[in-house]
Amino acid sequence: MHPLAVALQPVIDATGAEIVRALDVTGSDVALIWNGDVVAGVRLPPIHGSLERIITVVENELGDRLPMLARPGKQQAIRRLDELGAFVLRRAVEDVAEAMGISRITVYSYLNALHR
């Protein structure tokens, strides 16, 4: 594997993407170019499952599963989820509320407090 791909591996793993060989790079992949040559590619993960991946990132950052967090932790989780773009996904508020064990009204309340 090319050193550029090796260096990017932690980022690729964290995003759920994968490295592909230079010969397998397609138009939807991000080509990794070194000295003008494509040395590998990054295949981004599908949109399906993104919210679950983002929730996992936030749980890892906060050190606990979302339903186990106290109110300040849930507010912090909502802030982080918002920063990571989770709420641009369809039905994200409902899905996050379910994952946290709170109402969607509470999620909207936390979001409104962030955007005042």
C-alpha cells in the first residue's frame, strides 16, 4: 500500500470509507494523487447507515452510549451530532430521539437552544 494511503488509514477507518487500489478507482471515488499519479483511491461509504456511524463517533467521543448520558451529556451529544451534520439526514431527529430515549420535542428543544 502506498505511504499516502497508509497515512490516511485512520481517517478512512473513522469515516467508514475504504481504500481501493489505483486500478479500481472509479468516478465516484476520491483519487489519491502523488506526484501526478493516482496511487490509490478512497471509496466513501453509502449514505445508508451514516446516522448510525455518526452516532457511534459521538458515543466514542463522549465515552458512553447516548441513552446512558445525563441531560448535559445529551445536550452535548446533540451539539456534536449537529456539528457533524447528522440533522441534514431525513428523519434524523426522530432517529436520534429514539437512540437517546428522549422525545423528538426534546431534541428540537436542544437544537433550538444551540441556534439562538
